[in-house]
Amino acid sequence: MSSAREPVKEDPCIVVVDDDMMFRETLGQNLRDAGYQVQIFDGGPRLFSYLSNGGEVDLLLLDWRMPEMNGLEVLRKLRDDGVPAPAIFLTSLSDPIYEESALVSGAVDFVEKSRSFSILLKRIQLIFAGRKGGAGSASEEGGEGGAGRTQGVMRLGDLELNLDSSRAFWKGQRVALSLTEFRLVQHLVDHVGRDVTYRELYDLVHGKGFVAGSGPDGYRANVRTFLKRIRQKFRDLDDTFDQIENYPGFGYRWRDTEGAAA
């Protein structure tokens, strides 16, 4: 069926796996209205039957609590079967332990079901933009401050960013960053040694012109919350981590320790 839009390729296929019929039907229709192909299933077994019969998937939206197989079990089996499609967990479980388990198991993001569809759609768009290589703005040879990129991997000191899978590693250990957190780190590293404003970081997450929080500068609290969580995730692996510096009233920077040592 033809469409008025002119996509670069056939519209991506998003697979929704959720045992709540009303939720998955509503979400599926919203995604179709946004221009995506959609397949919906009430659990893991139906998903695996679809895949075994040649079904395609470009992105998975997984519920956590489901009968037969929970979302984490579904994701682990997908990875064991060699299915590389990025996965977002959609759940009412807000405890950080669930988010951490999801990210460590290979999910790229974790979104509470209470969030609006526009928030989820933004996360989806960011994932597909990253897979097309549009996540960064620096050249393949290196970022502004010397972060080198080769074959989809950015390295700077003890940091390694896999741009294809949106995974971060610090001193060889996986850092359980959400997709949004990964993009913030990548942006800081792309501009290593340069001060990046609160507004620039906020726009990266929400899009230019979006306003949140109280007062004209309320977005700063939102950015500080993101950066505080990112720092803590690195410090959980290395309590000496101090690469992210804050300049109160202005923004943040990723310290150029290699340049300082040169």
C-alpha cells in the first residue's frame, strides 16, 4: 500500500509484546499512525513462532510481567538466538533494579508505561537515527577534542562507546546507560574539553524549544538529574571516576585528560 511519505527505505517494523490487550492494541495503532509497520503479540511464544516463520523485527517493545515468559526471559532468548534488534522495556515497574537488569541484559532503554506516547516516540526515533549513523556529528577520524572513531566504536582514554549498539564501557566494564544517557555521554565526548551548555544537553534529549520545570531555566534541574545518574553509574564501577565536570550556571564538560597529559 503506497504512502504519502517518502521513507529512505521500507518503514521499520516494530514488534510489541505485552499481555495487556488494550495497551498493546492502543500502542500498536499509535505506532502505525506514526508511520511504522507493527506486529503485536501477547507473549514470548507467539513472538518466537513469528520469528521462526521468517518474521522481521527492527525494534522490540517488551512488557516485563507476562505469563509463560517474562520480558527479561524473552530478551535473553532473543539474544541467545542471535536476534540483534534493539529492545525497549515498557513497564509499570519503576524500581531502578529492574531498569539496571534490563540494560545489563541488552535492552537499550527502559520507559515507564505512565509516560506519554510522545516520549516513547522520541526514544524510538533516537534509536533509528542512531542505527543510521546520525547520532553523532564528529567525523569518523575523531571528535573535536581527539576522541577517535573506527568502525562504529568511539574511544577516549578508558572510555569506549559502541555507536551501533549504544553500549558504553569504562575500563572494559559495561556501564548500564539508557539510550538517552548514552547520547548525552557521546555528545560530551564528541566535544571533549569544551563546555556544553545545559540547554544544548537538554535539547539533545527533548528537542529544541521544549520547556520543562518551573521558571525559564527549569530545564537545568532536569539535566542535572540526568548527569548525576550518569556519574553514579560510572562510579559504581570506578569510585575514582571524575571525567564529567560541572560548571554551575553554564553546563558540563568531559575532561580532556589526554590533552592535559600531552
